[in-house]
Amino acid sequence: MAVLTPLQIKNLTEQAKQSKGLIPKSVLTPLLNTLQCDISTLLQALLPVATSFSQAPISQFNVGAIAYDKTTGNAYCGANLEFSHQALSLTVHAEQAAINNAWINGAQSVSVIAITAPPCGHCRQFMNEIAGADTLKIVLPALETDLQSLLPHSFGPKDLGNEFCLLALKTHEDIAFPEQISHQLAQQFMLAYAPYSHNPAAVEIKTASHGCFYGRYAENAAYNPSLSPMQSALSQLALAGLTLNCVELTSITLVETANGHNQKAVAAAVLESYCSDCVLQHVLVK
């Protein structure tokens, strides 16, 4: 079993904050060599880094997850994110956060995911949506298994006639965006995953001194585990060690399609959990 020192964990956590939860290959490779272990063992050792980003005011149960993309050699942290005074269904689970983080950072596959606790059914279903789910390895504190073993007789994208899975790179048809939509937000919109509602959506959170944070809509064949763009963006904010209450906001913009929009109410509900007085800008495109 590989063990990192408290100082290593502290330094790695600070590095991860700066990169919004990304642990690059350039950091992982020296650790693999120093600890003389495989990637699954290293991911387990790094879980305290991911767990440190947890914001769980309701459950007080902190969960961390790290997704690994063997193609790039990068790892992506995730942690559970709960919203006070809102429905528990709006919670972002650690596994969702890790996969979302990989997706936002351009990963097109996840081969291994390490988690501090066994994944709930909600998370198993969310993981089943990604490309390569049939070979996804899952590393738990006392068990190494795979998603197929944890989710037998599964229901997934192909059962709804969808051959295109989450993480597989595909953009939507060209859309004319209004001037108030930044190029970066337009790009996030084009990469959103909405094969069932056909309502791609994305969020941009602009801050005065911490840069911009983005989120995309990620649907699921079982519908309920879908991740809204606002949840996606706030998860990225949490992975930088921040909340809306501790940053100076410039603007928050949600963009979605005019003929299928369904994200405004969810975005507003999530934002109500914070004391921010920033107005949500809602833009519809055709």
C-alpha cells in the first residue's frame, strides 16, 4: 500500500487547487517511480487530495473520487457538493464531479476511477453513460472491481438508440451566438451532451480575481443522474477550493436552446443556496 506524507498531501492539494482538480501526468509519473506502485494504488493514495474539496453541509459525509485517463496520463479529482436548503437530488456526487472534471479538461475516456466509498446506484448509472463504461475499473478502499460487476443487466445509452456516449468528442451543428456570449462559453455549449432532450446548455461563472469557471449539461439514459450545467460549473469552482460566497462575481450566464430550454429553474435553485446577489443571465439560442 502506497502512503503519501502529510506534507506531500498538502502540497499536492495546493497544486490541485490551482489547476481546478487536475493532477497532470508530469506529477503522477514521479510519484509512481518514488512509491514503486501501480496507478490504482497511487490513485488510492491521492484520495485525501480529492476529498479535501468536498462541501457537504447537509450530510457531513465527505467523499472524494479520482478519475484516470490512461490516454493522456492525467488524473482528475472530484468531490461531493451539497447545496443547503435545496432538494437533495441537486447534490453533485464525487464520481460525477471527477468525470465532469475529466470531461471539462478534454478527456475522451476514463479507464480507472478510485473512490473513498462504494458508489451508490445513482453514480453507477452516471458512470454507465461514459464511453468505455464496459471496461471501467473501479478502485475502492477494500476492493478493486469493475462497473459491469457493480451494475449487472444495466440500462444505458444504446437502450435508447444512442450510439454516442458521454466523453466521446462530438459537437452540435453550427449556431449563431449573440454578442454577449463569450467564445469560451460558446465552445462549452457546443460540447454539451444532450442526446435525449436535444437541449445543449452551458454556464459561465466570471469572477473578478479567480478567472472563469464553466459547466456543461451532461444527460443520462436514466435521466435522474443527469448533471445540470450549473452543477457542473459550481463543482469546478469547488475544485479550486472556492464557493460563490467567497469570490467577487462579475457575471453568471446560462445559455441553452430556445425550443427545449429546461435549465433555468435548476440553475436558479442551485444559486439560491448561496448569499450571492449576482443575477443569472439567461440566453436562448436557436
